[in-house]
Amino acid sequence: MERVEKILAGDIRTAAKLIRDIDDGIPSSREVLKALYPHTGRAYVVGISGFPGVGKSTLVDQMIQAYREAGKSLGVLAVDPTSPFSGGAILGDRIRMQRHGTDPDVFIRSLATRGHFGGLTRSTRSVIDVLDAMGKDIILVETVGVGQDEVDIVTTAHTTIIVLIPGMGDDIQAIKAGILEVADIFVVNKADREGLEKTMNDLRVMLDMNNAQGNAEEVWRPPIVATEAISNKGVAELLSEIEAHKVFLFGHGGARLREHLRQKAFRELIDTIREKFVAEVVYRLKNSEAFESMIDDLVDKRIDPFTLGDQIMAERINKCLK
Amino acid sequence: MERVEKILAGDIRTAAKLIRDIDDGIPSSREVLKALYPHTGRAYVVGISGFPGVGKSTLVDQMIQAYREAGKSLGVLAVDPTSPFSGGAILGDRIRMQRHGTDPDVFIRSLATRGHFGGLTRSTRSVIDVLDAMGKDIILVETVGVGQDEVDIVTTAHTTIIVLIPGMGDDIQAIKAGILEVADIFVVNKADREGLEKTMNDLRVMLDMNNAQGNAEEVWRPPIVATEAISNKGVAELLSEIEAHKVFLFGHGGARLREHLRQKAFRELIDTIREKFVAEVVYRLKNSEAFESMIDDLVDKRIDPFTLGDQIMAERINKCLK
């Protein structure tokens, strides 16, 4: 396929077009992705997540600069699941990265939409695969917010960074376990702000409670890095910690990396099946004779959606699942 | 069931406990929801969506006040899909509504989490059903952001309001068709800000392009209401427009309402089936003999997830779907 060859050669126009097709859910993009799949898995993927306003984009901009100085090529993906608006805050953020816009070794894209049945995670993974197949050394994936979508997205990364700012002390207690478990590195950005020590201490206490068991060789304890991205402070240390986490992940005879890749592959497979299944079920239900009366039964409260859903699963689907 | 009786009687403690169970995904909540289902459908549900910072919570607070003055009881649900943090901005927003906290006819809840396979829309609908079964006249559902999750959530409402602010003129062109199609009413809040007329005009032009066809009796043209929620300006007009939309929705011999309820029921059914299906497939795949080698094949790139997903669907699922 000509598109495949071009992307493997790093062609920006072809890649940009494919990424747009993925974002728009164009079916032909699937065939290209299938052909690219064997060529993926070479890039190192770093996920960066955190609330709007913590300075993620400035941090990402400085990370790009630092990786460029180290001679690495980059793919950068900004994901904003909160907004099908293409403008707004995210646009301002992109502008901050413009200084890299003319660098042929930095390819920056953003994703904002998703299919009706929730395909943003799927799209993000596909775009990461495209950047990977293009031969980028490092892929930075920035997401807005720290919700479930973002967690799903960042866990596809080799190293996941959660960015906080000082003064979130009270909120840290409210961080749900899910976030804690996915963070490989915590960054406290805007470190010049009041409350830095308290926030870092709160994080340490939380990690102590969470990671009481295990010894240092077997368990990764997320380091906490203070940064002032705007003046480039702490960025070199952050890159060192990413490298340390990479060494940890690739160590142990490759067993950890393999486990990471297996979990990632499983989630990808489930997402793909779910997407197909929902499309199939919607199509078949809508075209079944019973459809109209089923919906009437629901509207007229002769049955509830849980019971009907269970019935449909039992009659039409469960017995066939092997 | 005692819990069902108590909720039908409007008992706040029992309802609050059930809503927590729904948010946490406790299976027993399903049984209560099934029993409540026949008692739902009496409340009028209004969805309010828009970016953070447009003043939604202040607007909701004023709407609560106005509905209370009209003698209506209210259920209010704040949904924040961007964050499993329970603190942060949303907490500040809730505080703004505190003046209604002691009013027994105003029941305010928030939802922030969701199951791993994306059950926020499902949870939100369930909580709306609980508030409805409690006998509330009006249910206000506020969501942060205008992404797909929010669209799914607000479309369960009878009337959907999208809140903007002046100066979003350039961004309006970027509003994806999805948002336009779900909005029954546009609010331009913070109307004292510069650019009000431009934003309202941009909206009008956009609606003109979208709604060129059809006559006034058959097609609802979303009105645009300018508000200054902070000083309660425009709120009475907004309530009139909601009432006008209700009259439209309930008119035409009930056909429009029926169609709305049918679409809602269909989406609910699909969500329920998808949730069950994913749980079943994950369980069965993980326990199948071929599982380990399947995942190895993916990790070692002997097959791609699209092709494998298609195979699993074809071999195990498709032929059984009726």
C-alpha cells in the first residue's frame, strides 16, 4: 500500500491525512492501521495527564526541547476528550508549542472527537501507532483532565506522568486510587507557588500508605519531581526519572515490559470487539421484528431496560459465546 | 422492597445511599432501579452543558431559585466526567448552590466516577430515575464540558441547554454539528461582556444554515437567551423558553414526546447490553484456552487487534446474533 510505505518513511502529509481519517472514523483507515501494526512498538511513549491549568502544555513544550537537544525525534499528541470544540483552551495550548512547528523532527497533532459509542481511547491508540510507525523515538501524549478516559489513554504509555500544582494539598486526599495506581511519576509544576512542600509531603505520605509492601527492586515507587516549566527548571530531572522508569520497565529480563504490552494488547482487543459488537447489535436489533414492540414495552414501562437487556443477552448472545 | 418504598416517599437518606451505590457500581442497586423503573417518567428533565467557566453553576443556582418560587420541587445532578477527583472546581461550584442546601424540596447530588468500561451515562440515567421516582417536579442535570459523554447525558433530558459566553465568536464556527443538533436552547451567559451581539449573531447565522428547511410548527428553532446569571438577569426568560420547548415537545398529539422517549429507551437498552456484553466477553476470553496465545500473538505482532477482533466476532459471536 502506498500510504503505508509513505508513513513508514515518515511522510508528514500522508500521516496527517491518516490521523484526520482516524479522528473522523473513516473505515479505510483501519486497513492502513492493520498494515502498520507490525511496524509499531519501537517508540517510547510518555503520557502526561492533569487538570487544565497545571501547565501541562508548557511542560510538554520544554520536554520537546530537551529531547530535541538529546537528538531524539518526537511525535506529540494532544487529546481533549472534554470538547468537540476545536478552539478554546486547547488551541491556546497548541500555540505554546509553535516554536517546534518548523522542526521536521517534531510532529504535533491533536485529537478532539470520537465516535458515538466512545472511541477516543481507540483513536488515541491508533494515532500513537501511526507516530510510532513513522519512526519517532519518543511519543508524548498529553490529555486534559484526569478522568477515566484519560486514565485509559495514559495507561497505553510506557511511562505515565500526573501533573499537579502546589496548593492541591486538600484535594490530594480526594484523589481516587485509580489515578495513584497509574502514575509512574508525579510532577508538581509551578513549584514557585506557595504550598510546594505541603503538596509534595502529602504525595509522599500517600505513596507510603500505598506502597508499604515490596522492596525497591521489584516495586516502582513513583518519584515526585518539582518543576517550573515556564523557566525550564526541573525538566532535566524529569527526563532522568523517565529514563529511570524506562530502565525499570525494561529490566527484570523483560518480564515487566512483556506484562505491560500484554495488558495493553488485551485492552486494545476488548475495545475493538466492543466497537464491532455494538455496531452489530444496534444493526440487528433495529432490523429485528420484535424491535418496535420492545421499545414500546420500555416506554410504557412494561419492562425495565436492565431486565430486557438481560433477556436479550440470555436469548440472543450468551448461549453462543464460547 | 423497603428501599423502594422509602425512595418513592422521597426519603433523602435512602436515595443518597442508593446514588452512592450507583456511583460505586454496587450490583444490588440494579434491583432497586428495576423496581423504581415503573415509577419514573413524571419529572421534567433539563440538561445544562457548556465549558468550565461559562457560569453554569450560578445559572443552575438561579434556576433552582426561580423554580422554587414557582412552587416546584427539584432534583439537581452535577456530573463531572473529566475528573475522578472529588475536589477541585466542581466542589467550589457545589458551594455556590449551598443556599438551597437546607431546602427539603431541593435535592442536590454529584457524580464523578464511572466503571472501567464507561458507565457514566448509564449511572447518570439511573440517578435521574432515582430523583424522578422520588417525585421531584424538575430535574436539572449539569455537566462540565461539551464532549461526547456530555452529549450522551444531556440528550436524556427533555430540554437541553448549551451555555456559551460572549467572545466565543470565533469558536462557534468550530462547534461540531453534534452539539448544534442536541441544543434546544442556547444561553449566552455573562451577557455584560464585550462581544454579546457578535456571539448571538454568529449563533443565529449558524441556526439559519442548519434550520433552513421546515416550518415553525413542525421544527423547533432553538431560541438564544442572553443571561447574567450572577445578577439573575434573563433567568425568567430562560424558564419561559424551557416551558415553550415543553409545550412543543408535548404537542402534536404526543408524537414528539413518544419519539423522544423511544430514542431514549433505545440508547438505554444498548448501553445496558454493551455493559453486560463486555463483562461477559472479558470473562470468557480470559478463561478460554486460546487466551494466552492470542495475547502473545498480538504482542509479537503476528496479528493485529483489528483482524483478531474481527475473527473473534466472526467465530464466536456474529453467527449467534439473531
